[in-house]
Amino acid sequence: MTESGSADLKRRHRAMWALGDYSSIATEVIPGLGRRLVEVCRIGPGQRVLDVAAGSGNAAIPAAEAGANVVASDLTPELFEAGRRIAAERGVDLQWQEADAEALPFSDAEFDAVISCVGVMFAPFHQAAADELVRVAKPGGTIGLINWTPSGFIGQMFATMKPFAPPPPPGAQPPPLWGDEAHVRSLLGDRVTDLELRRENAAIDRFADAAEFRDFFKTYYGPTVAVYKAIAGQSDKIAQLDRALAELAAEHDLGDGRMEWEYLLVTGRRAG
Ligand SMILES: C[S@@+](CC[C@H](N)C(=O)[O-])C[C@H]1O[C@@H](n2cnc3c(N)ncnc32)[C@H](O)[C@@H]1O
């Protein structure tokens, strides 16, 4: 991809994540995921931690609460306003920095831990992003990721939206591939030791029923808002997507609207 093509793609991705209000998803739907990542990575006082694709700080803020010195980085600085407000409410201070996961503006071996909660998976060129995660971690430093799996609920939600979305740019890889064990092993290779890959489920209890899930995502989740924007005015397609998203959520309903969303928890250490 040319430099200007790449810059244009980043601009479009940034605009997409700034749609809706992503911080509502992080704080109301999946707040436990950031805490889980911080706990499993044993983040603690004195560590210098980078959260990649941090959004409004779902993992970065708990990392700061654990006593670490944290940089929250993201392609979409529009999300930092909510992050700063939440951090202030919780009495912690961290640094917020605009950064593309595929070209991080940090030195080699700068961080004791590099984490990303359902974040780096959305950078379109997976190997470039994986290389950057490894580069900025100290030798022996922790790399910890939470990635939605292709077969889990959010992976299936992206598959459901795909026929309604504009085609992805050439070479861009689908985000849920980061939830596939073999893909992650091949991205990190032997540069990461003690690699552990575990499938877990996020317990979701925010929605009373499938329609409430769909309407919440349609209002607040950038990628879903963007797909509906792409079919604006096409009432047949809107009705089809409305139905398909509600059906998917109903299939995953465990009763009373509760759901489990599968993710891959990745932990390891930078070799060397
Ligand atoms: C689902 S949100 C996750 C945010 C946060 N980590 C959380 O757990 O709530 C995905 C994030 O990835 C960011 N993102 C997408 N592409 C990116 C890229 N190339 N570099 C850095 N961040 C990116 C988006 O701006 C968005 O904040």
C-alpha cells in the first residue's frame, strides 16, 4: 500500500472508532476485561506499562490503579477525553498518547509490560503490529493481549456485518484472526517465550434482551455505527441487518439477556 493510501486508511479507521461513544462499551459492557488483563499480567508498582489501542483506558486505568506508570496509546485520540475523565474520577494519573500500533512512537525495549485489550487486533496489518509490540517490550518483559476469537460472539458479529460493509482495503487482515492460536504463534514466533494461550469468556449482563444489545451497539460501537452509515437509506438492508444482529444475540442468550463472549488471552515474555 502506498504511503498516502495507508494514511487515508488510518484516517478512516480513526473516524470509525470516533463514531458513537466507544467508552460506553468499555465502561458498561466489558469493564472486567481490562482488569482481567492487568491481573494476569501481574502489573504492579514501579512497572512502566504501555497499553496499545487503549481506547478510553479499559486496561490502562486498572494498570495505573495497580501502581504502574502507564502510557495509554491509541489511533483515536477522541477517546482520550472520556479516558481522562474516568481516570480523574478514579484518582489515577496516566499519560495519553496518539499512536498507530503499526508504528509505535516509542524506543526499543522501553516497557516492562506491553498490553492490549481487544485493541491491537484492530490494526489491519497484523505482522507490523506484532513486531511493534515485541520491539518496545524489554527483554524478559511481559506481553499480554485479549483478542476476540473468530467463533466467539464478537467474531460472529463482525462476520454478520461483513456483507453490509464496504470491502476492506487490499492486504488488510480481519481482526478476529488475532483470536486464532496458530495465527498468534506465527505472528510472535520465537521472539516471545513462555507463550500461553487460553480461551476464556467475558460474562456480559448489560442487556435485557437481544434487541437491547443490537440497539446499544448500533448507537455506541463505532464499527457497527459505520456499517449502518454505509447502508443509510436502504431500508431493506437496514431491516436485514437489524434482524441478523438480533438473531445472533438471541442465539447467544443464556437466559435473561446474559451472554458469554469468547476471547483468547495471550501472555508471554519478550525473548532475550
Ligand atoms: C474495541 S476498542 C478497545 C479499546 C480498549 N482497549 C478497551 O479494552 O476498551 C479498539 C481500539 O483500537 C483502536 N485502534 C484501531 N486501529 C488502531 C491502530 N492501527 N493503532 C492503534 N489503535 C488502533 C481504536 O481506536 C479503538 O480504541
